[in-house]
Amino acid sequence: MVKESTKQAIAGLMLVAILAVSAYDSYRCVTDQVILPLVEINPICVWLIKLDAGRVAILIGAKTFGTGAASAFIAACIALKKWSWVWSVIAALTAAQVAVVACYGIFGA
């Protein structure tokens, strides 16, 4: 049986990694703002950029809100010791963030 403190530490470290990738992705959205409408492959992101007349402010706001909401949910699940929920959400977010990092690598960004 894995100790509670070990579970908390692992979940916390994974959450920090998820947040770090999210922060880097947001940074790249801002620095690549000029070309982002031409190279973005996520249709929701493309729509948010078009909604903002080619700028990324709405996109960054939506990304920040989503990451914050998911992080708050994970923190609440950790506090409530709902470990199956914690691992499910962290696994999904980690998979999404691995895809984000892979896209930067694949497209030479």
C-alpha cells in the first residue's frame, strides 16, 4: 500500500509539471502571436483567435481558466482523498500536455 504522503507528493509533482507545460504553451502563444493564426492546429484555439481578431488574449484567458479549474479540481480531490479521480484527471491532463510538447518538437518550434 502506498503511503498517503507519497500519493500527495506524486500528484503534486505531476500537477507542477502540467502547470509548467501550460505556462510554456501560453508564453509561446504570446511570442508566436503573429504566426499563430496560420499554424494553430486546434480548431477551438483557431476559433478563439478569430474571435479576438487575430490576437491571443481570449485564447490565453480560456487556457488560464481551464488550467485553473482543472488544478482546483485536482487539489480538491487530493484534499478529499478521492485518489481514483486524482489519477484519472492527472492522466488525462498529462496526456494532453505530452501532446502539446510533442507538437512543439514535431513542428520545430
